[in-house]
Amino acid sequence: MKKTVLVFAIMLSASVAFSQSTLKGPKAKNATPAERVAHASALQFYSEPAEAKGPAAKNKKVWQGEDVTTKTVFVRKEQPLKGPKAKNKKVWKD
């Protein structure tokens, strides 16, 4: 019984802690693009489309899927330079 209550308390506190990190209200309206993607996860997509189409794709079982490769796309989180630093930036020294 004590383990169940302990696990429930940990799950409850974790959900409360992680739910506070999302932007809501005026903060979300006035947030910069860098703040909006601060907690974004990497996008994954299939590099090659599925072979099956039509009824064959509809009736295909999940466990009968072929091996496919995915590519991961990362979002850049660097903020652009502003002011004199942007003006004097040497593009060839990235």
C-alpha cells in the first residue's frame, strides 16, 4: 500500500512540475520565437514513403511492417545577433 501511494505521489508531482513549463496567456502571446521552440523536440520523418497503397496499406498489420529508416531534423536554437555585433559580424568566420 505504501509503495502504491509513493508511486502515485511521484507521478502526480512529476506531472505538476512538467505542466508548469508551457507558456500560457500573455507570456505565450509576447514570447519570442526562441522561447516558443525552447522545449521543442526533434522532428522525425520517413526518408522513403511506404510501398503499400490503397487497400493493401489499409489491411496491413502493424507487426508485419518492413524496416524503414527515419531522419531526424533538429531545430536551431541560436538567437541572431543584434546591433553592432550583427553589423560587424564576419560571415566567413562561422
